[in-house]
Amino acid sequence: MTREAERPSGVAPGELSRRPKRDGDGNDGQTWAPATGLPPSTDAYRLLPRHRKGDRKIAAGRDLFSIGETNTAIFNLLSGWVAIYTLLEDGRRQIVHFALPGAVMGMPTSKGAQVSYSAQALTEVVVSVIPNSVLAAASRDDPELSMRLASALARDTSMAYDHMTSIGRRTARERVAHLLLELFTRYRAQWPGDRIEEMAIPLTQEQIGDATGLTFVHVNRVLSTLRKEKIVHFHYRRLRILDPDRLIEVAGVDPQTAMSWFQRRSP
Amino acid sequence: MTREAERPSGVAPGELSRRPKRDGDGNDGQTWAPATGLPPSTDAYRLLPRHRKGDRKIAAGRDLFSIGETNTAIFNLLSGWVAIYTLLEDGRRQIVHFALPGAVMGMPTSKGAQVSYSAQALTEVVVSVIPNSVLAAASRDDPELSMRLASALARDTSMAYDHMTSIGRRTARERVAHLLLELFTRYRAQWPGDRIEEMAIPLTQEQIGDATGLTFVHVNRVLSTLRKEKIVHFHYRRLRILDPDRLIEVAGVDPQTAMSWFQRRSP
DNA sequence: CGACCCGTTGAGATCGTTCAAGTAACGTGG
DNA sequence: CCACGTTACTTGAACGATCTCAACGGGTCG
């Protein structure tokens, strides 16, 4: 049941460099028929209404949208991994969120607003693109819709707060452990039956650094010691959890909470 | 950030002098008239419907709600300042957001969910409390409501991403400058006419540290140098901006963006 | 087979923390 | 209105976590 399609195997034909640049020209995702390689309950991921011809396939390394663009549509991720990130003028980069299938991206903050962050495909990705007008119409038909949307956004905010706490108050070791644990549990929540303790994480050590507020050099050192301690083994984008209990401990997560993560079913 | 000696030895647990206690008695008392009084257009802040008897007044230092509580109502801040924060088990604290009048707090991430953060009144505060049931009913009456709510939440997420970028990728000096600039512009957006460059910020240096991921000692040093350089003067909760241009420069904010902040009218 | 990423390791510099000992403002009760 | 206790702010010295710079090794792909 392990999904080859989900693997970052064919990653980025040279799109990902040490300092990924902003993808200026945007992307030219071709329209695409409903996907293969999706998790079991694909339809559950369609929080948002389906738009005719709205599915797009985007290559790894490309941006789905970029900071400063005026918001004309919102995106519902159907498959693949996406990094939401911001840039400082001198090139420093912060990955603020990893979007997994089911995620909603690009919700406008007000009418005609510009997004204040960018979204980069980490793997090949399929998104459902819903123009704002379609969304507005759909929410008239289905009054519950925008409330579900609001809940999803509240979830995003909560996750952002959690991530922020990690960056602001945890040590490097704790941050890395916390991120790996988070990604592992979120990923696993998508295949509830699966008992594997190994997964493909389509991230370089530099991207882990960008997410945790560290340099890739230091991420490497932390990962090395975690490996020597036989807690986790992360190498060339494959993650193996060797000692879940100690990982939870290092991550500084309440075991209670950690277990609930293993249940939860949210993007 | 050493693992153990996190709590000042000798001090009884729960009596941490510097660490504000969760909830409990709270140091009610001081009120900060300047920053607390209701802005001109109070009604504009009622993004959410008014609930009969729903207005509550809360003393400075108290928690509006705490992590782990089951979510039964959402809050619309009418006046005063609120800190949204999280705690790690050993007492490390991260302030993830400062809520100003107009803010919506405590939106549930799913039915019957628990909030994953706490909210502490920094000044005396007035909030409108809207039970979930009332919200649901109101959103049936006013289909636009939940869409406006979703936009407000998207705004929260954007702000969280911005703050996270600051903590993860900026130097201490940049972080402090950025926070002061942000608070100043958000505050000023509430009194559009006002031309003052001085304001009361109801924060201690420790709270600034908790928001920026620094220790209060280092916050103090940064503020000292900013004062010596005649950029900003922050002393005993009063902020005076001496050199706006250089502050914008130090904060590493695009002047273009900074100016737009001075226009924007959002909590 | 040759490029090109990506990962690894060492040495030294730096930024921010920790610990410690003050001083200044505030608030309270006499 | 003053004395006192408390909280907030300030400063110095030493330490250490993380960064920077630099060189090299390993994997993968065209």
C-alpha cells in the first residue's frame, strides 16, 4: 500500500538549489484529470467545491503562487507536498507551513488583497483551483461551506502558533525533533491503517533548516546526533523513526498530546 | 536555553517572580487609559453579531480562556489588548499574537475541539462573547458573515506567518524593531486622524521577549542601543518613535509595505 | 562518466543567554 | 505624603548554542 506516486522520486529536475529563487514567471500547470496516487478517501479532501477544469498538475519546484500576487482564486491541495514560505529582501527564507493533501491555500484576507507569502511545490502536486467567484457562489448554495472553511483556517492558525512556539522557544534539537514528529504524524493520519514507521519526506536538510529557523549545517549536526542516538534516521529524504518514545521526549511534546496526534485526521 | 535550571531555584513553584502566572489572581489593577479607550468607530469592530448580555469586562492579567478548554464560544475584542500565548512544560512561554480591538479569538478548529493556546488580558479588556450556537444561527441569517469570519482568520494566519518569519530569520535587533513598528502601525490604524508618534504600549520588556523569542535581558540591551541611536525610546511601557525611517530600515521592512501599513485598517 | 546537488565535518567567530548584582518606578498602607 | 515592598529595568562578565566559512565526500541523473 506504500505509494510510489507519493514518493519524491522524480523530484525537481534541477529546480531546487541551495537558495531557491522566486519563480518569477509563475507556473503553467496544465489542466488535469482526477488523479491517481491519491490517498484512499480523496473526496474527503475536497473541502471546497469542485470547479470544472479546476484541477491542475504542477511540477516539483514550481510556485503555485507568489507573494504580491493579487488573489483571484483559492487552492485545495489534492496530492503532493507544498511549502508555504516567505522571503526577506536579502534572501533569508522562512518556511512557515508544510501543506499536505486536503489543505486550503491562498484564502484572501480581504477583497482584492495580495497574498503575503508564496507556495512552492515540493513534489509533483495536484491542486483544485477555485476562483473566488465560484467560491462565493458555492457558499450561497451551501451555507455550511464557509463555516467549514473558517474552521480549516482556524486550524492553520493553530498550527502556525505551534510552529512559532517551536522556533521561538525550543532548542535546535527540540525543533528538529518536533518537526519530524509533526510531519510523521500528519502524514500517517492520511493512511490510518498503515503501521509503517518509515516514510518519504520530500525535504532537503536545507528546507528543514528554513522551516526551523536554523542553517542547514546545524540541521545536519542535529540529525547526525539523533541518528547516532538511534532515535531517528533521516537520510536522503527518507525518514525512519527508530525510537518513537524518545523522539516524543526530545520534541518536548506531551505524550498524551502526541498520541492524540496519531488519531487526528486533519491536513 | 539550558534544559534544567529553567526555574529560578529557591523560588516556590508558582511564585516565579518574572514569569506571569497563568490565570490565577492575575495582577489586576493597572489600567492604561490611553491605549484602552474605545476607538471612534466601535461598531465597526463588531465583525460578529452582538449577543444579548454577551459583553464581558476582564481585568488586566486575567486569562480570557486557557489552553485545553473546550471551545463553546468565540470572542470579539472590543477594547483593550490581549496576548495570545502558548507554554512549554518547563515554563518557557511564547506570545504568538497581540490581539487589538476588532480581533476575533477562539474560533474552534472543529466541533467540540479544544483551544491550543491561551489568551491573557494585558489591559482591562471588554470582549463580546458569542456562543457557538449563536454564531451558527447568525451565519444562517447573514450568509456573508462566515465569509467575513474566514477572511479575518486568513488575516490572522498571514500575521502569524509574518511574525514567524521574524522570529525564525531576523536578528534580535530586527525582531524588536519589527515588533515595535508593527504594534505602532496597528495601533495607529485605529485612530486614523491621530498624528502622534508616541503611544502607550502595555507591555513589559519580558513580554516583548516572549513575543520575539528573546530573553528580557537581551531585549533590554537592544532597546538601550536603539535608544542611544535615537531611533525609538521605549521606557516603562511608553513608546516614542524618534526616527521612523531608520526604524523601518532596521526592521527590514520594505518602505512601500510600511507605508501601506499606515493606511490599512485591520486589527 | 561528469555535473551537480546534497550531505558531512572541522575550526573559529558571534550572537544571545545565563548568572548575578544592582537601580529606578510604581503602589500601598500607615 | 512618606516608607517600604514589589515589579520592572539595567548593566557586566562569562559561557555556550548556533552560525560562518571552508573543504571534501557521496548519490543521482543525464
